[in-house]
Amino acid sequence: MKILLLAPYVGATYGGTSKVVTELVQGIGRLGVNIDLVTTPANGSERLDVPLNTWIQEKCYRVRYFPCWYRNDFIISPSLIGWLFKHVVDYELVHTHTVFAPLISLAHWICLFSHIPYIATPHGMLEPWALSYKAWKKQIYYALFEKPALQQASAIQATATSELSNVKSLGFKNTFLVPNGIHCQEFIALSDPEVFYHQFPATRDKILILFLGRIDPKKGLDLLALAFAKVHAQFPKTHLVVAGPDSIGFMSTAQHYFAQTGCLDAVTFTGMLTGKLKYAALAAANLYVAPSYSEGFSMSVLEGMASGLPCVITTGCNFPEAATAQAAHVVDVSADAIAAALIHCLSNPQQAKAMGDRARNFILQDYTWDRAAEKLIHIYQAVMNGKPLSEDLG
């Protein structure tokens, strides 16, 4: 089995999709599959400092970066497309990540031209909110490029049950579900919270509410500003930590939301947190909040829950299983609902802690990268053997 993964970017600035791609290629490679990754050095305002046009041998896979021109997440790489024309036939299957990206659209058509099966993972970009954002542009692109290519995909991966339902409602067949995951060992013992307090002293001796995600319109920071103003008025010791990269220049707008509600002084914007500092932030936090309008399947929600934090997430996070397991407050996409759930957690600390404990056990048992990689390999084998995708495969 020889598999090619293709993503327009793997830079951390772009958030969860980059994390998912790198974790999957590592997990699949660890299971003995011959797998390559091709991508670009795009990474927001700064490019990744990596060699170009040559294979880099990682522990379980190879990766090749191609020069590109890009603005935000709009990425063009003629050299990658040229390489793909010549070498796609070296692979038995291609697995692409994200949609509404010229590189991915061209890759799909190259696969069709070369008679190579391909699997597409939209990463939440076919969700109703995502399709409605900048709708007129997306409607044209979707009709001309995205829909025809996805209709001819060998399979389409959803990462959440509600995303699977939405993809099916668009008329696509051969869909399957493989959720994202975490590495259990990363959450057995988190970093010392003192690491975080030292870096951000304004957070010391506060009741910390953590938002961990990109600074982006779909993340619901406008709702969080309204919700946190209500929470802070009732619990003055609360402090909101907004941790995440600003890949599209949305930071000033996000800060304005909190200034308008009069609580900006109780908010710390940390920028992107990685490594020990990120895990120290999770250790320091008292609550986790994800106010998103739309997600594929949020990596940061998994991290918050795996850390044992009481979590307040919206229905836009596409994780109804968390509510069924009583492992998180899953609320409507509204400021009032988010505020009410946060206030309930703060008013009932023992109940909140019990919910956090359930969340940790739930994630560590059912949502790991090893399980995701195993499921994807079964899907790859089914596609290459021309077998139908049954529920037990995904």
C-alpha cells in the first residue's frame, strides 16, 4: 500500500487542520503503511523554515514542501501541481485535506485524469455556517469545481456525526466517519501551571476560563465577549484567556468585541500556545469554552476535555456525543446560553469537577490518534479493493 496525503499547509498558524494532517500521517506511518505527505511552507505571516523540493525523511513518513504564493489560506503552488501530474501514478490512493482550495481542486482533477482513487476530508468546510460565510463566492466555486470533484471522490471523510449527516444531505455518497483524536500520554500529567503564570502574570490568582483556537469569525468570539461580560459581572475574579493564532488579521476586531462589552481588562490574548506552555495553560485553567458557530471536529475541544476541564461548547462544535456522555455542557450558539452554562459551572464547582472527570475518561477511552489511523487504513484498503464502505469500517 502506497498512500499520498496532500494538504495546502501544515503550519501551526492554520490551527486544527494542520494538526490533524501531521498526526494522521504519523499514525498511519507507525502502522507500517508507506505514506508520503506533500504540502507547502505557508504559515500565515511567516513561512515555515524548511527545505523545498526535496524529500524530508521523518520517523514514519516522508514529507516534501513546494514553493508557493499565498495570502492567508489562499495558496497557489505551480510546482506542486506539476510534480503531482508526473508522480500521482506512483501512488495507489490520494487523501486530500480541506476544500475550497485551488490546490486541492486541481489535485482532484489530476487524480481523475490519472485514474487514481482519492479520498477527501473537508474539515468542516461543508457545514451550513461555513457554506453561508462569504456565500456568493463559495456558491460559484462550489458549483463549478468543488461539487463535481467531490461527487467523483472514492470516499468523503467526516470527523463528526453531524458533519457526516450534513455531507450526506448535500447528496454525496461513499461517506464515512473517523473522528480526530489525542495522544493519551500527553494528558497523563500536564505541565506545571506556574509556567503559564510566569509568562502571563495577569492570570495569577484568577479563575481562568480558557478559549483555545484561531482568532477567526467562525469561532464565536463576538458571542464570547457578551457571555463573558455577564460572567465577569457575577464572578469578578474570573479572567478569560484567549489563546490562538491570528492568521487572517482578525485580532483587532476580536479585541473590539470585548472592549464594547466593558471587560477587555479581564482578558489576556496570548497568541498561539504550543508545547509545555499550552499544556501549562490547560493545567492553569478552571473552565474551557468553545463558542464556535461551526467546526468540523475541534481539536481544542478534545484537548480541553482530555485535560479534565469542565467544558462549555456550542452545538456548532459538532460533538453531541459529549452531551450524551454528560461530559460537557453542549449549548445553543448564543451568548445567553454560553453565559448560563459558564455561570452554572462556577456556581456548582463539585458538579463541574465531576463533569470534567467524565470528560477526561470519555476522551482518553474513545478518541485517540491510534484508533483514527487504524480506521483510516481499513478505509484505504476498502477503496483500493473496490469494496463498499460499511459502517464498521469507519
